[in-house]
Amino acid sequence: MFLIRDKMRIGVVACECFEKELDIVLEGDEDIIYKQYMEFGLHAYPQELKKELIKTVNSLKGKVDAVFLGYGICNSLSGIVKEVDVPTVTIPADDCIGIMLTPEEYAKERKICAGTMFHIPFMSKMGVEYFEKDLKVKMPNYQELGVDLDWFMGIMFDGYSRCLFIDTGIGDRELYEGRSKEFARQLNLRHESREGTLKMLRDCLKETKELASRSS
């Protein structure tokens, strides 16, 4: 949805996994005239993700001064700003976990335990049910083959030993952390929690505004 105003015009195109966090960062900001959240899971198809994002960003040409692209590098997005027709800012992190922790803290946590399933609130809320849906897509006849969800999850998380919940400050921590603990219990992983940060989202918004001011 577009809003009409005379000042700086910022468009936001982001993964839906950041929607609640971006609601906090963007609240009351009148420079934001467009927001679109892309379906989570496109990162599993890197070239398709890149194609969709380029198409979406380019559709904003002439309508916004700059675009805040709410994604990490996600396997295929390095250098995407050179392939779009609208001034665009990306977040300098590998993925959504790196964004919510910062790359430095992400590296520290992976060093502590390489076999970690990281849970930002969006992912913890999805729970095991997300992987059950994935199983049905990848193997529609799994029951006929004698495969069950426990087997699939065992294959998916072979070598994992920890589940780490990252509180990003969106509220309802008890709900999200509880879902994360249940996920860990089902997979027999130890569970830990820590604080996340919205710093990288805020920094990206600031950089986008600076770019827009030079482009408008």
C-alpha cells in the first residue's frame, strides 16, 4: 500500500521472519511509504529468491527514493544492490540469525556449539510443524514408504545438540521461548536462551535514509 507525501520516500522489502521486529523499528516513521514482507522459505531456493527480490525492488522504481532490503546474504544476495534499478541497502550479515545477533555474536555462539539450532521468535513459533509440512512437500508418499516425522527430524538434525532461543524484544517471550523449549524437548536437545538485538535493522534503516536523501 502506498502513502503519498512530499518528503523522503522509503520502501521496505523484507522476509516475513522480521515482521514483528521491523514493526518496532519502523513504528511511527512517516518516511516509510511502502512495506512488503516476502514468504519465509524462499532462501531455500537462492536463485528464485534473488529473482523475486529484484523483480519486487524494481517495481518500486519512481515510487520510492530508496529501498531497505530486509535480508541477509542468504546464499545468493551478495551484490544484489548492483542488479536493481532502485537505490537499495542490504544488511551485512549471512542470514536472519546473524542479523538478530550481529555477525560477531553469531560467530561466538557457533564456536560455543557448532551443532546449534538457532531460534528467533518467528522460527520458534513455527516449531516442528514447519518441518512436518516440509516432509509432506518433499516426500508426499512418506507414509507408504514407512517414513515418519521422527525419522525425518533425526536426519535433519543429526549432529545437533543445542537449541538457542534469541529474544528480540517483540514481546510474548513466554510464548516464543516455550515453543523453543518444546522443540528442544522433542529433539532431545539442550535448551538455552539469550538476548538478541535490533541494532542491525536500525542501522540499515539509517543507511537507507542517508541513501534516499542523496537520491531524491
